[in-house]
Amino acid sequence: MSLSQKHCKPCEEGAKPLSRGEANKLGEEIGLWHIENNSKLERIFTFKDFKEALEFVNKVGEIAEREGHHPNITLFDYKKVKLELYTHSIGGLSENDFILASHINNI
């Protein structure tokens, strides 16, 4: 099953972040996202103007609420959006981060 067909689920207590190998394998499915320090996913999106960037942020917010998994969102230079994904409860990457990235790619 592809990541875009999955949904985020709460991490079990004591869950560990993904290994570098596991993260790299899942990373193959999400395209232009970058794995930073094996602890978070990051991607910058550029739009034609502020309105388009803000519409994108709102769509990301809807997906994040539906999935129960929330990215850090930075809107800067009036038309750029930086998203950072990591699983706060485990201090690193989980499959949820890659699932959410995949859903965001489909916007």
C-alpha cells in the first residue's frame, strides 16, 4: 500500500524514531522532501503570490487536522512556505511524517 493510501495513527508508547535506512526507503516515495539530520522532513514550496501561498497553508492545515499530525509551517518572503515534519512524541521521524508528506504532495 502506498503512503498516500495510508492514514496517520498515534505512536505507541515507547516507539522509537525510524532508522536512517527506514527513513531513506520511505523517502523514495515522497519526492522533493529532504531528510534533515535523520530527524525531520523539510520542503520549501514557492507560489506566484501571497494569496496562493496562504491557500496552500490552509489546505495543509485541513489535511493535518484530518490526519491528527501537524507540521511546523513558516510562510516567508510573501510567497514561500516551508514545512517541517517530525513526530514530536518520539523526537524524530515516524511513518506518519512520510504519510502526511505524501498527502501534502497531492494538493
